[in-house]
Amino acid sequence: MKLKSILTVFLLLTLWHGYAQQKNKTENIVLITLDGFRWQEVFNGADSSFFKQQATLKDPKLKEKYWREDAAERRKVLLPFLWTTIATQGQIYGNRALGNNVNVTNNQLFSYPGYNEILTGSADNERIHSNDKIYNPNTNVLEFINKQPGYKGKVAAFSSWDVFPYIINDKRSGVYVSTDVAEVKSANLSESEKMMNKLILKLPNPLGDVRLDAFTFYYGMEYMKKNKPKVIYFAFDETDDFAHGGEYAAYLNSANYTDKFFSELWTYLQSEPQYKNKTTIIITSDHGRGDNAEDWKHHGQKIAVANQLWFAFLGPDTPALGEVKTSETLYQNQVASTLASLLGMEYKTDKKVGDVIQSVTKK
Ligand SMILES: [Zn+2]
């Protein structure tokens, strides 16, 4: 037993050094998810046939803000950072109109199973089939990285949805997960944290127990500035909540200001020596949704097309392919191994899956 564990450690070190000697420039990763945000809006922008039916939060400027006759203009006005910076310097996968598919492999098509697949690198339909607050029995890539030399305590997650401590299994994994709708406690609060602490329990929150994405993002940014994590995960939630409520305006507005978070994040990363030209951003979603004026509100096993996803990459090891047009199909279960590979690590899951890294790093 002792011999085996020493050998295992040796093997891991060897692999790590072996991979680290490869040419990857990535030393930090930012993983971002927008819960249930559809590939249809990513590639086509707003769908005007959904404009009339939002239940609440009417937005009189919806059309003015997000409708353009030209689809390329329309998607750019909704997601300007994605369709300027990432489209010219990074990679965007999942435009099914061009034959480029990204799919989930789990058969549940809702949140916990999707995040489990993203983070652990394989679907687990037998054990992960509800959104209940149950500690995930599967180990995940954040946990794996947190155990690598030089990475302990340098992996963190900021989530809006309060199930993430269970999905990531913070008790077992040791990964720091921030999720509460509560004031942040710290001996050295920044001015921004002090202001957010004043607001977080006083602003009306239509999402109830779910933290508004702006708090998740800006608390996470303050954490980055103080603690300089090497891997940070931002899990945004509003798009899914607003979609379930049929609130298309709020869904689009949330996606639009989340895109502004990407821009702010990228500006910060490129201003900070630890991160500049050494950080890869990976953006995706946990599941898709239906594709007509009623079904777009829903997902799950009754909505077969909710298995359809998208990926975006921006960083020093992902050549500027822009919107990918090849007919290759990529899968949600490849995110974990890709994330680790970018850092020069080999993450192995329970089940054998392909490695998207060969696709995203090839010239
Ligand atoms: Zn979801």
C-alpha cells in the first residue's frame, strides 16, 4: 500500500513535469458558465419571436438594444466581447448551422448533471439525477488541480447557485467555494467588498436564495486581486432563472452584462503580471434549452435539444480560429481534461473520453 502510494505520487510528479515541459503558456485558468444559456442566442443573437411573451420585467428598449436585421450584427450587439475579442483572438464552438456541434453526454439535461459532467469529466446518470443538495461522490478537476504541487489553496469557485458547494464537494475537495447571499467576512475588506456588503442583503432579489450574478462576479474579482488564484471558476445563474420565468428581456440583459464581466475580467487579467498572456478563459453552459417560443423556457429529458451546447476559449494556447466551422463534434465531458491539459496536467476520469485539447490547440 505504501509502495503504491509513493509510486502514484512519483507518477503524478513525472507526468506533471513531463507536461509542464510542453509548450503551453497557460499557467492560470478562468472557467465560466452561464446556466442554461442557449447556443441559439450565442450564434444568432436575440430571437424577436420571443419578444412579446415575457411574463414580467418588461423592457421597452428590448428591440432597440438587441434586435438587428443582420444576424452577425445582432449577436455582436448582445455579446460584444464574445464577438469582437474572442471571435478575433480566440475560438467559439457550437454553431450547428455550420455543422459544428457541442453536445452534453448525460441524459438528464439539467443543471447538477451538467456541472457534474463539466467538472468531473464524465456523465453519471446513475447517481447524479437531481438538483438536490447532495455531496457529489465523484472527484472533479478543480479538486485534482488543488492537489497538484504549487496549486494547493490556489483553486476557487464563485457561484450564484447555492448547490455548488455540493457539486464541487467543498468538504472533501478542499476547494474554496463562495456562494452565500451574505456579507463577505474578512479582516481586510476592500472598499468594493464593503460596498457590496452594504447592498447584498438590501437589494430586492428576484432569485430568492440564488446570489445575483453581479455579486458573484465582483466578490470573485476582489478575491482574485487579493489571493491570486491559479484556477478560478465563475458559475453564473441568472440566465436560467429568468428563462424558466419566461422573462426573455431579463435573460438577454443578464447575458449582455455577463459579457461585460468577461471584458472587465480580461482587462484585469492582461494588467496583472501573474495572469498576463498566461491565462486561458473557458466559457460554456451546463445544458441547452428548447428551440421554440414555448420550449426555450424549459430543459430536461422532455426537451431533447437541450443537449446542445457551445464553448468559447481565449488564451495563449488556443490559436485564433474564431467561429469554428469544421464538422467536428465536441462534448461537455471533455472540458475537465482540456482544462487540466492547458495547465500541463493529465486529468483522468472514471470513463475514457476524448481530449478536446487536440482540437483547441491545433494550429
Ligand atoms: Zn442549469
